[in-house]
Amino acid sequence: MKSLKTSSSRPFKVIPKSIVLAFLIVSVVGFLDATYLTAKHYLGEVPTCSILEGCEKVLTSSYATLGGVPVALPGAAYYLVIFLSLVAYLDTPRRSILRFVAYLTFLGFLASLGFVYLQLFVLKAICLYCMASAASSIILFGLGICVLKYR
């Protein structure tokens, strides 16, 4: 009997556990940051920036909410979906879960680019917490690219 091996049946490269661990850590950092900003919004408080002044201007601007909802809330949900998806991957190592996460990071990357643009060029103020979230999103995007290379 002939072998039916095709290019689609070749084994996948193993995705290093360090990439998954980095994904988990960065998603937790992003989640904590976005959740903190969301909580401060609903408490009616503005976090103080210790290094730069600008948190108040950014977090009280019209760009900080969408329909009365702080933009940090969907950000927290984004990081939580990534984290829970990774936990699901660790439980049932299906590559499709990691591919989903990798593609999802593209949305976070685009949102972060937009928010960084608003801070730098429209508001001319920098919120350190917002920049931490942007850094988390950019790192997750880089990790997502790494995952997609392991096909």
C-alpha cells in the first residue's frame, strides 16, 4: 500500500513553552493594568502619574470612553480572553487555540497604535498606564507572530 503522506501531514514544529509562558505573563500584566484603569474610572478617580504628567488629561479626555464605557474595560476583556485561551491551550494543546490568540493580538496591536497616536499627536499627553497597556499589546503581537511562524 502506498503512503498517503502529503505536505499537510508533516509534523508541526513544537512551539516553545517559553512563548506560551511569556504570553501568559504579558496577558496578566495587561489585564491588571486595564482592570486598574477601569476600576479607577468607575470610582471616579484618576490615577496619578509618578514620572510624567498627563494621565489626568488622557484619562479624562473624550477619547477615554466610548458610550460612557472606559476603553480600558474592553482592553481588560481582551487580555482576559487571551489569558483564558492560553489556559485552554495548556489543558488541550490544540494549535488552533494558539492561532486564534495570535490573530487576536493583531486587533490589540491596532487599537494600541490608535491610542498611542491619540496620546502623542492629538492630546499631546502621555498616560503611563496607557503606555504600559500599549507595550503589553505590542509584546503580545510579537509573540503572536512567533506562534504563526511555527506552522
